Amino acid sequence: MSRVNETLPERDATLLVSSRLWPVLAHRMHRMAQQNLPFAAHLARIAPDTAAWRTGPPSGTTARLLLAAHHALTTPLDQALPTGPRVSTTAARARSTTTAPDTAPPKQPAPTEPAVPAHRQQTAPAPRQGRGR
């Protein structure tokens, strides 16, 4: 917690530490410290006033800060931080409302046989609806 307070501005550090997901980030930072990785340098990348997570509605500031902290801790120092959420291309394709060009073979005409085999078709008249006498 003290390293977070040293690295980030007071307001940002307070938001981060008071969030519900703080234990997850604290565990990640603890593992990084055990591996001798400079997690303070990773976190320092989200401190500037021009950081992408600072733009947006005030109601989502904490969520954006948590996401930015997660990205900062999981992205190597030599790579730039993503400016938006990471997108799973598989999930994006699965939820897409647009259709790709039709590459499927042409559909076969519907069979002329009934869907139910002849030996299973009902031959008796349907029972009457309503009250009987």
C-alpha cells in the first residue's frame, strides 16, 4: 500500500486501495515483488494527467482506474499500455450482428417425404375439444 501511495497521486491511490478488487491487485503486486519485478515502475505509467483512463464520465472513474492498473501490471514495460479495453476477437465475432459473405454451399431442396415415418403417423381422428355428452 505504501508503494502505491508513493507511485500514484493521493486521490488515485485512495480510489485504488478502497475498491473491491484491491486485494486482487495487491496480490499481483506481491507476486511481482517476489519475482523482483519493478511493479512501482509499472504503476507509474498510469499516473500522468494525460492517461487514457482519466477521460470519460466520473461515474466510471474507479472501474477505468482498476482496468488501467491491471493493464499496467500485466503489460511488459517495453510495450505501450492499451488505450481501451482488450477485445477478444472470438467473442466479438460470436456477438457480431453483421454477417460475413455467404460461403456455405447452396441449400438442398426440402425432402418431399413427411418428417414423421409412415408407421408413426397418427391415423385415428384427433380427439374432440370441449365437453363431451
